[in-house]
Amino acid sequence: MELVPGNTLITATPQEGRELALALARKSVGAIQPDAEMRKALRPATRAPPTR
């Protein structure tokens, strides 16, 4: 899969821009933490609201 289609971040519509941003974010998380089971295990901790 091509990470940045056409080697540009310019999109035809705002909706396409949002979809591209989400795809980049998901791919970045996958690159940083390639172990899917570990991502799944850590997900509840990262979803919790911060405590003060």
C-alpha cells in the first residue's frame, strides 16, 4: 500500500483529506507498535481519561 498516494497530501475534497489523515495515523501506530496483540492489550489504558 502506498502510504501517501501520489506522493502528495493535497486531496480533492476535505473528506478525502480526513480519510487520508486517518489512514496515516493508523499506519503510524502500526509502524510504531507492530505487535497487534500488544496494541490490543494496551488500548484500554490509552482510552482512559487522564486522572488529576
